[in-house]
Amino acid sequence: MQANALRASKMRGYAGVIAKEVEDWIEDWSDEGEIDVVDELQALLLRTSTHCLMGTDFRNKLTEEFGSLYHDLESAVSADAILDPYAAGEAFEKRDRARAPAGNRDGGDRRAPCGGGAVGGDGQYFDMLDTFMNAEYVDGSKLPDEQIPGMVVWIMFGGFHTSSNTAAWTLVELARNEEFVGDIVSEVNAIYGGTRDLEYASLREIPLLERFVVEVLHLHPPLCTLMRQVMQEFEYKGNTIPVGDTVLISPFVSHRVPEYFPDPERFDPTRVPSDNVFAYIPFSGGARKCVGNAFALLQLKSIFCALLSRYDFEIVGEPEAIVDSMPSLILRPSDPCRVKYRRRV
Ligand code: HEM
């Protein structure tokens, strides 16, 4: 069901919605100024994610209440919660209180015949909530009302911080790796410059920008602890791994193995990809691989076409002082993380 909501053919519909959000966001920027990178991109990605996930009506009513409820849901996402999601504690109580009204609101208001989603340029846009409300199991039964908000919140968790922190790191690396920026700007201008049609541009291939994002995800994979519970005993390098154990792989560690990534800490978007499919795993792999890969890339292309065609960026303070930080389960740039922007004449 979730893969259906995020399959490549749905991207055309989401592209128009994302482009409109990005254009509205950048409209308020002046000729020069300074932003907090993480905060600014989180605010934008919250709007693009909720608009695509829950539709225009919901997005237009995006209130501080939603922001605060979502914060309470998120605050309970911790390593402790993975080990015991039903433990007592204030964060978990707040999470359960936050989820209750979300359940009523989404299941209640939107189960009826749904005209909810915005319609994109090609008339095809339906929000993801719509997809879940119409989804069927193989026996033809529908998802129960109380499970639909859970699916929406889950997709939101999967997609929001991963994408906003990747966008934040992309902006930081663009600002401190000037030598690659000129060619990317020329590429973006060739695709987006003439038409100024952000929806169209974000659906095109933009190879140099895409390679740059690949390298951002090489050094800064936002999900760096992927865990699995062992269902069947197995041997690994002479050790028996018993049923019930938790095993963990880390893209952050895999991406720093010199055998596959020579000089692994160097930021190098011209890096030749390893032919080992298990070496580069920012989206994981196998059956549980990320289903939001295309959606994430669409958002990043939209954001950076809009930004790079207009502005130059410079880190405020010492560029190398910004390092990976992991205050919760998701990797992000450390604080302070500010950039100056200046409109190109
Ligand atoms: C740069 C952005 C993103 C990165 C790096 C990323 C990374 C990942 C990774 C590593 C996993 C696997 C987790 C595991 O194996 O335990 C995953 C799963 C998932 N991601 Fe993403 N993700 C991104 C964006 C998104 C977006 C935008 C969405 C949705 C809108 C999304 C939805 C999901 C979902 C639903 C799963 C679970 C798939 C399943 O278990 O079947 N992700 N993601």
C-alpha cells in the first residue's frame, strides 16, 4: 500500500504541489540574508510533506496545534522506544495523547467520498491519504479507520526528517564546495532557467545535481542505524547469531570502508560508484528498502533548482565546524548551521 502511494507514476502529481510550495517559500526571500539551514528546510519540508500526504485542505489548515502534536509524536521516537514502545514515561504518554486526536481527525473527516487531494497540472493528483483510504487487501477488505492515521504518521516519519536533513546537508556542502557549484548552476539554468517551470524541471534528469546528492548521502546518510530482529539462527564470520537478538547495520560505517570508497571522508561528487551493491546503502536494500526514494529526489530537485538558479551561498563561521550530529535517531548537521545567501545579478 505504501509503495503504491509512492510509485514513480505518482510523482507527476506530487511535482506540481511541491513546486508551488517551494515557489511560495522562496518568494519571501530578499536579495541577501541569512538563514538557519536546518530550521528553514524543516519548515519547508513539513509543508511539502503534509500537502502531498494529506491534501490541500489539510495543508491550508496546517496549524500550530498540528506542529505541536507532531512534535510530541516525534519526541517518543528514540532507541528506548524501539526496545520497549509501551514503557511508562512522560514522552510516551504525550505520544499517546497526540495520536488520539490525529486518529479522530483523519479517519473522521476524510473517510467520506473524498475530493480531498489537490489536482496537479495534469489533473492526476490525489494525496497519499486518499491512496490509503482506497487501498484494499487481497481479500478486498479496506484498511480499518484506526490504522489509516498510523500509516500516514509512519510515512511522515519515514520521509520528513530524512529529506529535510538531506536538503540541509546538500545546502551546506554546496556552500563549502564551491568548485563543483558552477557546473551544477549551468546545468540547472539550462533546464529550469528558460521556462521557470519548476514542476517540469524537477521531473527532468539533472545529472550533476543528482550526483551531488548521491555524495551528500554517502557522507551523511540520515538513517545510520538499521536494525533487524533475528528470526532464524545463522552463522556470521564464525559467530552464531541466535534467534531474538537484534542485529544492526550502519550505512554511516559502510560508506566509510576504504575498500569501496577510496579516501572515504573526502567530499567528492565525481566519485565512481562501487560495483558492490551492498556498499552504498543510504536507502537500505532488499525487501525493506526505502519506498520514498523517488519522492525524496523530486523534492530535492525542486528545492535546489529554485535556490541555485537565483542565489549564491556562503557558510556563516568556520565551514568545517559543521559536522554530523545525532540528537535523536536521525543524523543532521550540528548547530549552529547558518548560511548567507546573496542574489546573483
Ligand atoms: C533522503 C531521503 C530518505 C532516506 C535517506 C531514506 C532512507 C530510508 C532507509 C534507510 C530505509 C530502510 C529502513 C530500514 O531498513 O530499517 C527507509 C525505509 C522507508 N522509507 Fe525512506 N528515506 C528517505 C526518504 C523517504 C521519503 C520521502 C518517504 C516517504 C514519503 C520515505 C518512506 C519510507 C518508508 C515508508 C520506509 C519503510 C519501507 C518498508 O519497511 O517497507 N522515505 N528509508
